[in-house]
Amino acid sequence: MAPRVRKTTKPRPAPTCPDCDGKGETTEAVRVGSRKSRVTEHRQTAMCLSCLGTGEAPATD
Ligand SMILES: [Zn+2]
């Protein structure tokens, strides 16, 4: 009985970044004015700082 040795060097599936939902970028509503903090229709797309745009959750070493 020779068990089939299968190299399971499969890396763990990269966890999806919870901050950007795996998109690698975040969309935030642009607020104008510090006092009014009025939300405009403009939306600012910025690179996700948690995963730095990779869409993967940062490795916790
Ligand atoms: Zn992210």
C-alpha cells in the first residue's frame, strides 16, 4: 500500500483584506470643511493602506 504522496505545498490562501474587501483600494466620501464635515458626491479612491493595494490581508508575522 503506497499512499500517494502528494506534495501539498499549497500556500494558505491569501486572506482577503478586510479593509478594502480585497479590492486593494478604498473609496471614501470626500468631506469638505472640518466644521461642517459635509459629505460631497465626490468620492476619493485611495490605495488601501492596510494591504498597500494588494487586496490581501497583511501577513502577521
Ligand atoms: Zn486592503
